[in-house]
Amino acid sequence: MFTCDVASIYLTPLPTLPATQGSNTTSLDASSVTDKSLFGIPQWLTQINNDISRELECGVAIRQLVAARACAIDDLLIALFNWFELDKTDLALFATGGYGRGELSLYSDIDILLLAPDDIAAEVSTKIDSLVAMLWDIGLEPALAVRSVEECLEAASDHTVASTLLESRLLIGNEALENVPNDIVNKVWSQRDFFEVKIAEAKARYIQHNATEYNLEPNVKTAPGGLRDIHIIGWVTKRYFRIGKLYDLVQQDFLTEKEFDELSFAESYLWQIRHYLHELTERNENRLLFDYQREIAQRMGYETQPDDAPNAAVERFMRDYYRCAMQISTLSEMLTNHYYETIIEPKLPSNERPVKRPLNAHFNQMGDHIAIAHHRVFAQHPETILEMFLLMGQYGIKKVRTRTLRALKIAARGIDQTYRDNPEHQALFLSNLKEQNYLFHRLRTMNRYGVLGNYIPAFAQVTGLMQYDLFHRYTVDAHTLFLIRILHRFTDPRFQQDFPLVSAIFQRIERKEILVLAAMFHDIAKGRGGNHSELGETEAIEFCLTHGMSSADAQLVGWLTRHHLLMSRTAQKKDISDPEVVAIFANLVGNVTHLNHLYVLTVADMNATNPQLWNSWRATLMKQLYAQTRRILRADIDAPTNRQDMIVATRKQALAMLDSTDNQNMNRDEVLKLWDDLGDEYFLREIAEDILWHTGAILNHPPIGRASDADSAPLVVLREHRELALDAVQVFVYTQDQANLFAVTMSVFDQMNLDVLDARIITATRDFALDSYVLLDRSGTLLADEDSQQELKQRLIDAFKNPTLPKLVNKRIPRHLRHFDVPTVISFEFNEASNQHIMSLQTLDQPGLLARVGQVFLQQQIEVHAARITTLGERAEDMFYITDQQDKPLTAEKLDILQAALTASLVIRKDNNCV
């Protein structure tokens, strides 16, 4: 039972309410309270919150403070219950929900139940209305339910209502009703039904939060690993044990002392975070948004050290949060399963109980779970810690019985250097990685119960480690395991249509453990300073060699670890239509074996870093780089080896597609004549499929004159661009070249809220621009809405015909971007092959970014020949191939002026977060 023990805490006492006016109950309505201060109660509530904040800063435990606030609200509600003379009725006042548990943060909901044995009389209803009005007037905003016993019985069929009744606590009133709420739940719900509905609720809640503890902006109450996961332990156990608080489960031998201590510590940590969330927002806010993370980290005592990176303190804070969340969700899952196995399962009909089947002398299969044969298995045979997981893979088992998990957690603490050096243990660990069945699930259990972090201590260091940005969606350990899960998907027929080439390559790789090991080590050195890829390479090679792998295998794992970013960086940040770029990449890769492994690892890594990162544009880039590199490494005599060879090969491929297609309705001679006019650069940068689409559109369009010619109109055509995971729109523009083309195009896209994913800007030999863009539509209606398509076409045509300096509108930075400081970095590199400068721009992704860049290019008389647009979370990393308007390289002085103008244009106004 909850008790108010606040002797060591100073809280301002409740103001004394004036005496009631005899038995004249009509004088006790809210309108009779003429004192504007409402007896000083609003001020008292504010002072209570201030007292609690002060006591927390003085070192009082948050557990005492959430109980102290519940006690203060108890005093208030009891006083008001009496003041409105409800003590003279047969009503009972209960605290329910979190308030019933005696847990109130600064702005927590005040859940109250007024329970009556029978229907409530009219005069009593009047008093209740006055009480409710008073509570609202003083600013308490209670979640109040007023029910008769019969109404409560009916309402309890809703499991959420039943949960609040289980936690009911009588404050004052009819003592004969004290046990009625719990009796109602027992009457309405069987143990099994209530358990199953709460577990289903928890699963649905997990899905709402992406089924992971590692959300970038987690909800400390409802997300996986949040306070709700502790509440569910109480809900399902109170139905059987009739306990008042969580520690009672220790006395019932259901919960161990250590498990209780772990839950209690993690709960207190989340309560403290919740306290600061409420304090900062002055409301019942439970979302740990970017808006608050840095400030709360500071209040929680995470200080920035002299040698720290800019975000080190907040990253340490979030690492500890994620570790607490994982601990809570793991214990919650284990204890609810323990309840099922020990309380519900023995009462099931014999045909529903799990069948026991021996696997070997140490393990049994119990239904779809694995279980130790006796409680001394791990202690007497330490190798069985790893053997169990191998058996799970071999027999297709992904769940573990609770008694086994508890023994495993204790046994994992004994994994030390002597254990790691044992050849038998090393062979078992490698066998686990070779066994692909349920590998993700097995490694996930290893990670949660301490096996993985103790066997590979470096992995323990990155557990819960996050990067304070929008690009890396998961902690390092979660990302690593998710990467391994995606590798397995490459063998799953359900995903092969999404990853056709990658799946085919992965399935041909015999030693799949090579890729699994590379996945395990590719980010293992993050958070230490220095180059994590190089540090990881050293550790990967050492691990492989100590585990008896050949030097060649160890070097391959090490090479993949060191170069795991090479392919994605080359594809996204370099011009892979340039044969020299591909040749340099091929030289670094060295052979087809390296290429195949690197391609598979890169695709899986990109998907596991951020689900929104992988799209058709990136898939096409990766596939193109892989194919070009593979031809070089295989010494394909037909493969193009220079720019001219690539141009000829592309034209040949497009012509073959034209000849094999019956419905193009294009004259071959007209096609060839047009292609001669389009220029070499066009065939160097475009793919055959797009070339045919462009060609058909151009030949079916009236001849285009000067932009000022009223009878001519630029060509603008759209089509869907849907290859893998992303809906996008491809826009092709064909018009006479003009100085402001890029600027006005970006301005129109910005005005219509279209995000640019890719841009190919090419000038044909006869001074015609052939610009191709891949766009994302924020409203999602462009492909389906003919009016929107026509509006986009007309806006572009009007802009081309009336070239003026685009007008930019100041826009507010989206909330999720405001808390990141990405410095603007601009660099230039001269490309001799194209006689152009390549300008690299790194800056904060912001509304109208490309429109602003285009405006500066227009002002500085810069010609854009091609662009590569990349957005990585909150960071934009774009590349532009530029010259002056006479197609000549820019002077050093002009580059300095351009850099200064761009930097000034992209400054964020900190006062109102506008650009």
C-alpha cells in the first residue's frame, strides 16, 4: 500500500480552507468562492512544484519527490471532498492510474474515481459538479470518472479502465467500497484474458514507436523501454498476487532483488528525465524531443569536457537513456513471460501446454522455446552459453524460457579473457555466425543478456551509443544488428524484388560469415576519437586471427571494415559517369571478390543506417558503379575504358532498345539526327532508358525557338520514378539555354514544395538545355493530380519565358532541424577533363536551399552544368559542376567571391530560426 513518507522533504503546507456554512449545501457551489485567489490553492500548487524542483537540486531522490507530490494532491482532494460535504454522502474517492500508485510528476494526469454503491442522487451530483468546477478553476485539470458500482462493472470491460482500477487507492469516503475496484476487475477478467489483452496492447504500442527503444525523440512514458513497460509488470501480476507495490513481487519470489534494483534504478532515471521535461515545458510532456535533449542533459549533470566534440555531453546522456530503456524492455519482456510460464501455462488444457523435447543432454525444446535441462547447466558447462544459441539456429528456435534467461544473464558475467581465449568457445562463436537461421534474433538475445558485450568487450562500449543527428537513426549496436538482419533479407524471397541484384550476389557468396563479421566490426570503434574505420580494421583482423581464421579471410574482413564507406561515398559524391573516377575506384577495390562483398555490405549498411536513406536514386547509383567497376575488374574487352567509349556504348545501348521496342513510333533517322545535336555530355551522363524517354518527348514536341518567341514553348514532361522504396517524380526540361535557367527552376520547385533528389543539367551542342530532375513531392499528390502537374509545367514555362531574378520567401526552419549546428563548408576542385570547377557544398538542410544557391549563381553569373544533390539527415551535401557564362573556368578571385556570397546567403537567423 502507498504511504506518504515525506518527513525529510519540506513542502509548503496546504492553505486552510474556510469552514463550511452549516448544512446549507447550496452555498457550497463554485460560484460561492468569491476569493479571487481561490483560497490561495493555485499559488500553493505552483509552490509545491517549485519545492519539488528545489529538493531535487538539493539531492533528494526523485522517487521520494514523485511520492511527495502525490501526498500533496491527496491532502488537497481530501480537503475539498470534505469542504463540499461529500464526506456526508456514501461516495468513495479513489486515486487511480499512476496517481493511484503514488507517482506524480509535476504535470502528471490526476486520475480520480468517485464511486457510489448505487445511482447518484441529484443533490449529490450538484456537489460533484461544484467540486469538478473548483478543480478546473484552481488549474488541476483532473481525469475524473464518476460511476456507480454497476456502471464501474460495465466500464471495466475496457482493459484500460480495468488497469486503472487495479491501481485504485482509497483516499477518503465510504470504506465499504475500498476493495470494490479490484473485485470488479477479478469478476470481469480472467487471468489469462487480462494477460493476453495487455500483451497485445504492449505489442501495438511498440509498433507505434517503430518497435525499438532507439527512437531519436523517444517518449519516456510509452515508447519501448519507457515507464509503461514497468507498469505492465504490475498490471499482469496484481491480478494474481494482489500486491500494492513492485517490491512485493520480491517477497513473492517472483522478482529477484537484483532485478528489482535494476528496474528501480532505471525507473528513477526516467522519472528524473520526465521531471525536467515537465519543468521545461510546464505541461505533461513526455516526448524527449531534440528541443529539450541538450538542456535536460545539462540539468542531469552531463557536463561538456574540454576535449569533447560539440555534441558529446548530449550523446552521453542519450546513451545512458537508451541503456536504461533496453534494460527496462528486456526485464519487462522476461517478467511478463515468466508470469505466463509460471501462473497461466500450468492451468492450460493439456493440449495447449508446450511439449518438451530433448535436444541434447543440456537443452530441451519447450514448444517454440529453448530451455536448460537443469539450473546448473551454464555453471558446470560454460561452453553451453554459446552452444545454446547455435542449437537455436540449427533447430529454428528464436525464444528462450525465462528460467534459462535468468541463468544466462548470471552466466554471461563470467565471460572473461580466459573464456574468450578458449579454442572451443571461439569455434562455437564462429559457428554461430556461420549458422544464418534466426541469426539476428540470436544476436539480439546475446546483446540483451550480456553475452555479446562480454564476449566482444568493444561491442559493449558502443551499446546505446548514438550520434546527435538526423542521419543515424539507431544506436551503434542496434544499427549493427539491423544490418545483419538486412543481410539475411537478401536470402528471403519476400525482399528479392526490392534488392534483385544484391540478393543474387549475396546468395552466391559462400562464406557469409565474412560479411557478418565485417558488419560486427564496421562501426565498433565509434566514439573513441580517430578514424573508426581504421581502428575497426585492426580489431577485426586481430579477432579473426585469434579465432583461427586464415590470414586471407582476416584481411578481407579487415579490408571491408576499413573501406565500408568507400562505395557509398564514391557513388554519391563523385561523378561516376567519368571513367577516370570509376577506374580509381576499381583500382582501390582490386578484384571482383572485394567488389561483391563491398556492394552487399554497402547496400545493407545504408538501409540499416536510416530507412529513408535508401531510395531508387541511390539504388541506381550503386548499381551503376557496381556494373562499371565489375567490367573493369573482369577485363571485359567490350567494356568502355574512356569517355568516348562510354558515349558510344550508351548510344549503342539506347539504339538497341529503340530497335527492339515496337511502340516507340520514332523514325530512326530522325532519332540519330537529334542525337548528333544533343552532344557528347548528354550521352555520358544519361542512361539509355531515359534517353529514349527524352527522345520521344522532343520529337513529339513542336520546334522550340527563342525564349522570347510567343509561339514556342519549352518542353516539360513528367513521369513517375518508382524503383524501390521511394515514390518520386522525374521531370525533364528541354529548352533553349539561358543564364538563369537553374535559378528559376529551383525557385519554382521551392514555391511548389518539391524537394530535389537529383539534378542532371546538360547543354547540348546547339545551345539547348536538357535538364532532368528527380523530385519528392511533400504533399504526395503530384503524380495523381493532373492539375498539379499542369501547374508545375506552366510555372516552369512562364519562368523560362520571363527570366527575372527569383523572389525568395523567408521560411521557418522545421522544428527537427533547429537544434543542429551544421557549419557551411564550400570547397572547389578543378576537373581538367571537363574544364570545369566542381563545387562541394555542405550545410544545414533548410527550406529553399537550392533556390538560394541558384540565386547566388545568377547574381555571380555562374553557369551550372551538372549537379549532385544529397541530403543526409539534417545535413545537405551537394555538388555543382560550374563555369562562367562563357563556359570558361572561374578565376581564383571569382571563386573567393562566390564562396563569400554563398556563405552569406545561407546564414540562419538565430533569433527566429528563419532563412
